Amino acid sequence: MNTSRAEERSRERLVIVGGDAAGMSAASQARRLKGPDALEIVAFERGHFTSFSACGIPYWVGGDVPERDHLIARSPEEHRARDIDLRMRTEVVEIDVEGSRVRARDLDAGTESWTAYDKLVIATGARPIRPDLPGVDAAGVHGVQTLDDGQALLDTLTATRGRRAVVVGAGYIGVEMAEALINRGYEVTVVNRGKEPMSTLDPDMGRLVHKAMEGMGITMVDDAEVTALRTGDDGRVRAVATDDAEYPADVVVLGIGVRPETELARAAGLPVGDHGGLLTDLAMRVRGHANIWAGGDCVEVLDLVTGRERHIPLGTHANKHGQIIGANVGGGYATFPGVIGTAVSKVCDLEIARTGLREKDADRAGLQYVTVTVESTSRAGYYPGAAPMTVKMLAERRTGRLLGVQIVGREGAGKRVDIAAVALTAGMTVEQMTALDLGYAPPFSPVWDPILVAARKATAAVRSGAA
């Protein structure tokens, strides 16, 4: 469709770049508020799928989720049935802010056309970090970002005779993919450039994850820089090389992390922050541009604990951003106040959770703080199934304001981080937390919940420091 800004249109047109969580949530919410007679919605998606759960891909690969389509919340056909002109396999390659239009390329036909907009939503997500290494593009080397990526990895796992897998990176994706490959019967080695896995935790808590993963039969290689991916005569990956060792591999999974996908926005002159994400106001409107919004993994958001901008790519935020954008585009009003960095993951039966600040985050923000660590159990110690858990808590020196919590433990540990997340959002002190009226019964908790034990210990540390 070739259109220009000068054309007469009876309806306002909303153009959306990106067809996953933030983009299609915005489209759906805007459509609920404004019918097709008042608002035309055109969405561009360069991939084969819309509204899918990227977070669920490791569990699909590992066999916990049996079918790919179980990860799809809404298909292109379902979106189109709601009067959303969704154009698949079509990539926006240029945004003309001055002319209020976008140039899109049909990836199958190779043709290009301009589409004018009255309002624009940028939801381009994040791109996986793919290191510039020899052999990184060899057969058998996989990233895991889209459903296509997941299917390609499954095809390789099915076709490969060998059973040795190397995961490069030990963040959320890395540890989740290690579990998926263990479930598939592979011998798994995780090569990590950090001193401990899970850099979203402090090193002392990451050490617990390291120990537990080794106990599951995973070979952990920390503080190692990958220098090359070795290939065989057939062009397939055969090993992962570091400065001082090689680790045999029949398949390699890259789990190094992601960066905001903002090259398109940068080229259009839109404002980008220190972490590479688009900068928006509380209504998710791109700063300085009245008719352009952005949300999801391509934006930076306000950290409510430090008051600074952060890039935190999570589906929970993306869906909220989309709802807020859709409400504002549709004539309503909503804001996104910010985040505190809550996340939870697992590797086999080990649960890993965090919210708020790590020690290095507090140091970077110039905060003075105390830390405490407690060992407890998920249930009353005498109740069957009681499992160990470690809770680390940071509190601001003198004021006692809660700054962050990290939890590593077995079943029942991870979701306790939500208690801390609510306390952080409310700006509570650790002393105030000790009086929280939490649910108790032996099958669910000790009489003093581990979070409350940590809060009591942190309160004592704050008082001691203030004395």
C-alpha cells in the first residue's frame, strides 16, 4: 500500500512496528477503546508469529511444554478478525518522523512501500547478543529468541547423534537452556565469562547456583572468555574454545543476553538512553514526540529504587507497556510508574529470584547499605518436603529502607520474592516488614517466614550501624 500524509482519510491511522507482546497488546487495547470506524490499525511484523511467549521457549525445547502453539497467545488470524491490519513477514526499514510515515519491506516478495501514520508505536523488542567469533555462524550454533529459533534448535537436537551440548552464558536464558538440554538427555557444559552464574545476583548468591548446577551434573566453567567455535570438515560446530581449554560440542546454545533493538529509532533521530533503549515519559510516549509511543524490550524504564533509567527486558513489562500505550492512543489515560527489577527463574528444581538492587547497583547509586543472609526452609522444618532456602536482603543504612532481596532455594522459594517486591514498591523499611501479617501453616512456611527472618536480621544490622 502506497500512501502519503496528504491523502484524505476518514479514520485516524495507528501504525505499529512489532507484532509481539507490547505491539499487539497496544493494538488490542486501542481497538477495544476505539472501533474500526474511528481508528485504522496497521501492524508490521517481520517474523512468522505474533503474541508469543519467548520466555516459554526453554520449556518447550525441554519438553515441559509439548507444543509450540501452546506458546502463542493470539495468532495473526485472530488479530485480523478484530480489524487489525496485521502484515506478517514485513519489516519496517525506515521511520520518516518529519513526514509521519514508515517504509516497509515485504521480506518474501522483496517489494517496499510507504505507509503514513497519525500515531506510531515502536515495539521492536531486543536482539540477542551474538559475539563476533570464528565459527559463530556454523551449523549447530543456536540463539533462542523467537519460535523459529526454538524450532531450529529442536530440529538440530533431533538430527544430531552426539549428546554433548555447550551453553555460552549463564544468565536467565543460559541456565534455563541448560535445564532444557539436561531434560533432553544431553551432557551439558555452561561456559560463563562471569565469576559466578546469574550476574543478576550478587556473587555469593551466584555461588549457590553454581554449586547446585554442578550437583545436577552440569559442568560449570566460570570466569572464561570464549575465543572461537571450532568446526569440523562438514562445517558443523565441534567444540567451544576459551583461552586455555576446549569443550567438545555437538550443539551450542548462545545465552549471552540481549540489547534493545533501536537501530531503526536511532536512525530516525529518536532519543536513546545510556543503556541503548528508547526514552519515554510515564505515558510511554517517546520524549519530545507527541504522536510516537514505544514499549517492551526496546525501551528504558525508571528504576523506582534508584530513580535512574534501566533496561529490563521482561514480558511482564512489555504487556503492561502495551496496555498503557493502547489506552493513551485510544483516547484514555494511563501511566507506567516504573520497575523494581523483579525476576524469577529456575534450573531443574532450583529456584532463583531477585528484586531491587544488588550490592553493585547500590554502590553505583551511591547508597550506603547493610546486607544480611539467612538460611531457612520453605515449610516448617518438621513438615515433609521442607526444602532449604537462602535469602539475602539489602537495606539502606540509617533509614532501614529495603533496597533489594535475592533468594536461592528449592520448591516454594522463588515466589516469596513477591513479598519483597510489594514492600519495595511501597517504600517500606525492613522494620516495617517484620510486622507483615503473612499467611502461615506448616505445609507452607515456618512460623517465621524466611523473608521475615531476613527483615528482622536486617533491622538489627541497621540499628547496630546507626548506634
